[in-house]
Amino acid sequence: MVADTRDPLLAQARVLVASYRHAARAVRREASETHVHGYRIAARRMQALLALWRPALCHSKLERRLQRAIGRLSALRDAQVYAARFGASSTIVLPKVTVPLFSGMLARWLDALEQTPDTSGLARHYRRHLARRLDCQQAELVGLKVAILDSPL
């Protein structure tokens, strides 16, 4: 079954991809504090979206390139926050920033996503995965508690 346009997960994916594209274009036009901040938020949301869909549709190259793009703006964002917090002159020259749009990669990813069979199983997959992780964490805590109680004072 091809994913239906009424599928909320697919609709969310389309919105987040459009938001990323808009933020990337804005930061390319002007690397102002609000645009850089907006791009970093949109890019992190894209990372979360790609991670959400990874069990059904893995695109590690896109994930790596997105991570590098975010990293390239870290120093600029730090400088902007520092300048805003500790006062800066009004003559700050904004650098020309080039961030990837990933137009082709995101379009192909969305196309593949739309061809993904029924996504209702994704929620079950994550519930099962979360339950396993919680079980492992609880087992580690119990083991740690036993080790602390057994240790000599």
C-alpha cells in the first residue's frame, strides 16, 4: 500500500523539508543571527526526521552531509551569541554563508518516502525499541545498585 497523503507522518515530513529549504535559502541570502538560528533549528529538525524514518528509509549520506552543514555554522552562531550577549558594534560584517539546499537528495528522499508501505508499523517499531532500551537501562541500574550494595565500605 502506498503511503496516503492523509498520513500525518508523511505530511509532517513534507512540512519539515519545506521548512529546511526555506531556512537554507534565508541563511544564504543573509547570515543574520535570526537566519542562522532558524537554519540550525530547521536542520536539527531534519536530522530528527531522518532518524525517525531510518528504520524504513535510511539515507546515511544525507544525514552525514546535514551534520557537517550544521557544524560549519557552529562557530558563526557562537560568535553571534557572544556579540549579542556582551555587546557588539553595529558595524558587524556578516560573512557570506553557503549551506547546502539538498534539493535533489531531499526530493528523492521524499519520493522514496511516499512509496514506503503503510507507516502505521513505524509507531509499533518505536514502542518496541523504546521498551527494549528501557529494559536494558533498568537492568543496568539494578546491576549497579547490587554492585554498590556488595562493595565494602
